[in-house]
Amino acid sequence: MIALSLAEIAAVLKGELHPFGDHTPESVVDGVVDTDSRQMGRGAIFVAKPGATTDGHAFVGQAAEQGASLAIVERVVDAPITQIVVADAVGALADLAREVVARVRALGRLRIVGITGSNGKTTTKNMLARILEGEGATVAPINSYNNEVGAPVTMLRVTEDTAFLVSEFGASAPGRIAHLAGLVEPDLSIVLMVGMAHAGGFGGIEATAKAKAELITATRNGGTSVLNVDDPRVAAMRPAAEQRGITVIGFGQGASADVRARDVEVSASGTRCVIEADDASFPLSLQVLGAHHISNALAAIAAARALGVPTATAIERVQTLKIAERWRMQPMGNDEVRIINDAYNASPDSMAAALRTLAQITGPDERTVAVLGAMSELGEDAGEEHDRIGLLAVRLNIQRIVVVGPEARRLYISAIGEGSWDSEAVHLPDQDSAFEYLKNELRAGDRVLVKSSNSVGLRHLGDRLGELFS
């Protein structure tokens, strides 16, 4: 974080300062800001976030022991550390992020990018960050820091030297993206797609589209929006952007896209295509698996172009990315048994894309194995969407469908009903039983996809299988 005095921070947060030791209101802090006491180091700032099961106030003392010099709390804690008492610790975190980013932006160098979409946010964020790092100091979220805590924590990593801030915005409720993006008012926004992820929490896909469009409203007047014109719900956001003087750049595989992909090829070694922009063509060879990542690459390249990076340079840099992120289409195992651990999260769209990738990268003498868990946060559409994935797995001729957990049983029933008989589809109650089954079932030539929502935890099963066949 940039250097601020304790008095300045207390004023921004409308909090009450309680100095400790030799601290005075004029004392300056500039350390890492986080809600995790384990991330504290010398000079860090600990935000004591209340929680349903764990209250951050219980860890203020630990944060002090780790070297933190300031705690932002909702009540004074008996611990040897300077404290600022605020009404709402999470709200204070957002307020501090807004102030810090505004001060850095006023220096005239910082450019801010906001990314949202039902799928692909983290991959696109990583791709764009890889490109921009070659242009100047870049701050981007760790993992999927895109909620009311993770987004401000990322913003607070900016310093006077930061050239680019890439923020990822998730939506757990209407108004959430508007709030988070409103903290920084991005110069450039990217909307990737509108899908069924979290649709249960919004009341349907149209409400989800409205929530994603909040990023357009939060973009600075006269800024730029990069929109997926292959998705009609995203393409429909163009008029709202243009009414605010925002320049729209479309990406996709259709003729209307400003940055387009053609001749997409998927193999076990990566994904290739030809990028077209400004009447020029550029070959792209991604190390990341899956045709769906071409769309993410297009978004990153289009955004980079808008920020002044030549297309050829952007492509050269994005090609160096080996995996999207841990647990996202992550290759594991060995040449005989290859594991694709894609179980960080799952929606109907990402589940379908991963299954298609499995089918595409498996050779004629190899066997497809899909280890599938439940997709969460789908609301009343959950049953129908699990049915659809079971049908798709069979129609893609996935040769072994291993369904894990009671919440995913309907997917198994659907696969059986579509004709996946004679042990082609099995249902197992938990990860341990699935591991024991797969340990004996998998053989040389198998290509294995592990996919589920984060809450199901199959990413850990994927890790175990990857280690077993390493």
C-alpha cells in the first residue's frame, strides 16, 4: 500500500485511532493489507473481519506477533498493536481501497481494467496481466480475489509505481459489481459471457445479465468496453456503453468482431487458432487446454490493444502462460494416465466446455474418463442443468463417467437414461471411495477430467490422482 499516516487512515475510515507504543497520529504505515493474520509481516495492516464461523478480532494478537503495525477493528481488542475502530471493517476495507487507488490515479500513470463474466474471469485476468507486465508494474488478483474482500485487498496492493491494476469482479448478488467496480471506476471494462453460473442467486439468467452489465455503468465516461459479441446478452450491452461515450471493442469468432479467431484447433498440447484484427492475421498457440480459452485470449488481446500494446506483442506474451490457474484445466499425471484437474469451479457452460475438450484431446486408442461432481448455485435450474450435462457426456462418447457425491446423483441418472450402461457410468458417495475406484480402474491410455464446483472439493481428488500417476 502507499504510505499514509495513521491520522489520514482514521480520517478516511471515519474511525477512532488508538495508538500503541511509540505510534502517534503522524506515524506512517505502508504495509500489506489483508484480512488473513497468516499473511501479516512487518508493518502490515490487519483488517479484523467478522465472520459467521470465525471472527477476525480473535486473531488481532496473532497479527501483531507476525509483525503487523495496525489493526482495523470494530471494537478495541486487548492486543499490543495500534487500532482504528470503525463501524464496519469490510466497509472500511473498501473505503481505504477507494482512497488509495484515487491517490495513485491522480499521479496520472495508473490505468485500471475491470473484468466480469459468468466464466473465464480468472483466466482472462491472468492472460492480460501476463501481457501488461511487459509494459509496466501490474497488480492483479491472486487466485480468484473478486469479492467484497478480495477485490479491495487487491486494489490496496497498488503503489505510486503501478502502471496497471487488473481487477476481477464476481457477483454474489445484484448491485455487488456496481459497488466493487465503483470503488475504482475502470478505464477499461471486459464482459466475457453471461451464463448459468450463480443464476440461482439472481433469479435467472436475465437477472444475471443485468448484474454483469453493472460493470458497464461503473466504467469511466469516455472509457473502453471489450465485449464478447458471440454472446447475445453481452453484445446487447453495447448501446448502454455507447450512450456514455464508451468505445466498444467486440471480440469473438463472428464476422462482427473487431478481434476475431478462426481455424481453432485443440490438442493435448494446447490450443491454436488464427487471430484477425485490423485486416492482419496472427497465429496464436496457447499452452492452455480448451477451445473455450480462445475467447479469454481474444478478450485479453483486445484489451491490451486498447491499452497500446501491439497485437503481435500481446500474442507473444500470452503464449507463455502454461496454465490458466491452479485447478483450472491443469495438466497432471504422466504420459500414460493424463489428468486434467479443472475442479476449482463449475457451471453448466464450463462443465460442457471441459467435457468437449476432453473428447477433443483424446486419441482413437485412448479412453475418456470424466470424474464429475455437483454444480452449485443453480437454484431451481439445478436438476435440469445436471440432466443436460449427463446427456452431453454420453453424446460425446465419454467412455467412463464417474459421478461423485449425492448432490450430483441426477447427473448419473441422466447418463444412465441416455444409454451409459454396463459400468460405463458409476455413482460413488464421496472422494475417498472415488479415489479407491479410480486407483484400480485407470489404465495406460486414459485421459481423465476432474470437474466440480469449488464447494464439492473434487480439486483435491484431482491432486491425489495427479500425485498417484506422477
